[in-house]
Amino acid sequence: FNKDSADLVLCSCDGVDFYVLRAIMAEASPIFDAILALPQPAGKVRRVGMGENDARLIQMTEDACTIEHVLRFVYPVEPPDITELSEIFPVLEMSTKFMLTCVTKLTMRQYEALAREQPLRAYALACKWRRDDAIRIAAKASLAYPAPEGTLYLDEMEDISAGAYVRLHQYRDSC
């Protein structure tokens, strides 16, 4: 995301700039459309090795990995293949925040596939991020595996309550 034709720069919280087109972002998101409709002067952006270009800057709270995943869903390029559950939820959060419904749907499809492989980890992360839709998917996916016994531990379980873990077991028992 570094084309000379860009007229918008999304600056990630970890210092990566994404040069994009306002028209694409506004078409994909009613929130971006509203933000871009606000009157603000464009700033000069120096692009190393690419000359100067007038572009509006938007400082994002998301990291570069998340923004790149979202842009790959929005732009007519190869969509991302998210293989880490930990990367799914920031993408879902950004897509929800900017009302990128298509991105949310496509990301949830990738989440479903990962939840089938790692249902307990998917469940714990869904609880942490408070995504009821993802919690239901992971709970259902957990039925394909025997109930965890004894001292099964995942780092992601640190972020969920005992109540959430008990609810998973109650759901499994009721099925």
C-alpha cells in the first residue's frame, strides 16, 4: 500500500504508513466516508524515494498487521489468509469500529476454520474480546473433541473468567 496515486495515509500505532485511496475507503466504510467528508486541510507527506504527495493523514489506533489484513479484504488484491487466532480479533474489532461488514463476514469465516482446529483457544480469545458470535462458534466447534480433563492449560485462559470456562462445560454437557 504505497502507490503514488494515494490521497490518504493510514498511520498505524506502530509507525507504518499505508498509502490508500479515499474513494476505496469511503466506499467500503460509512465511517471512513463520514471522516473523509469532514473539512480538514491535507498535509504534505514525504515519501522516501517517491517524491512528495498531498495526502490526508489519519492516525490509527490499530497496529500495522491489523490494518494490512483489513486493507487486503477491502482492496481488489489477494485477501489475507489469517492463520493465527490472535490476529483475528483485532481485525474483527477494526472492521466493527469502521462498519466494514464485508471484512467482518470474511474474517469470521477464517475464524470458524481456526476454531474447528483449536476450539478451546478460540473460545478463550472470543471471551476475552467479548464476541458472542465467536463464543458460540468456538463452543460448537469444541463438541468435536473430548472434554478437556484435569490440568489442561492454555495461555489464553488467563484472560477469561472461571464462569466462562464453566459455561463452556455446561454447554458441552447439555449437548
